[in-house]
Amino acid sequence: MDILSISEFEKEFKDILKKHKRDAKKLSEGFAHLLVVLSKQGERALIDPHFKKLKGSENLYRMAISRKRLNIRVIFAFHEDEIVLLSAFEEKKKSDYELFVEKAKKRYKRYFEGGNMR
């Protein structure tokens, strides 16, 4: 499966790496590994504990990248033969998660339901 990312995701992920310069290499490596797993296995990868379907959502999933005390989350969706990365954030508390899930839902609607993905 191909992996696409929206510009908001790219900025969020870059900002996380800038903020955590000491761990940036390991975070990037972990993220790259999980992307390979996801691209090769597609929805079958969801049995891996790093991936999880979001409650209350038909099409959104999360990827967990952890390093020491860092909990990085990536919200993504499957769309046709593609995986689309929608949001990236550092989860420190439950409200962080809720905020970025809502952002991802809005982005999903804007890009998929509005036909503006490309």
C-alpha cells in the first residue's frame, strides 16, 4: 500500500522531532519501521499492539511510537489502496489525545468527503 501524508501531519511530525532532538533519530527509526509494517500488511497490521482502531470512528486508526517517556501518536486512515497520515502529536494527557483525534476527524472529512485529497 502507498503511504500519503497531508501537509498538517508533516508539520506536526517535524515539530515533534525538533522538540525532541536527542530522541529524534530513534523516533524516526521507529516510525519508519512501523510504516514499513503498515505498508506491507495493510489492515492485517492492526493485530500489532502499535496500531489500534479509534473508538467511535469507522475509518481512523492510531499508531503508537514510544521512546523512554515519550508517547508519540499518529492518526491515520485507510483510503482505497492508500494509507493517509492525518495527525501527529505527543500524548501527555488524555485531553491531548482527544484534541488531535478531533483534528484528524476534521481533516479526514475535508480531504476524503470533500474530494480534496490530491
